[in-house]
Amino acid sequence: MQITVNGKPREISSEMPLPDFLRAHDINPRLVAVAINGDVIPKDQYASAVVRAGDALEVVRMVGGGAR
């Protein structure tokens, strides 16, 4: 199955729950925000979100810092 992650094509073997996808790619779900097909997924809904063929994911890592 082909999906797109942050604008790049990726292959996954089958559809899977979002937490499984993140774990498979060594991504800590507590440190990212995820959108599937343009819809931001609230963290309390990660367990029910499923990554399917053709989906476009945006995974944004939280970065600390700020203005001085």
C-alpha cells in the first residue's frame, strides 16, 4: 500500500492503527502532531485513527525554543 508522509511516498504492508504506524517508524506519539488527509487528529483519538492506502499524513515534531 502506498501512502504519503510529509510529502514523500512510503510503502506500508497493510492498513494499521495510527499508534502502530508511529511505533513502526520510531516516532513517540507524545512528541508529534498528526494530520491525516488534512484533518488534525486529536491525541485522544489516535487509537481509533487508521492509516489506509492513499492517505496523506503530516507528522510534525514539537520543537522547544523561543525568542530571546
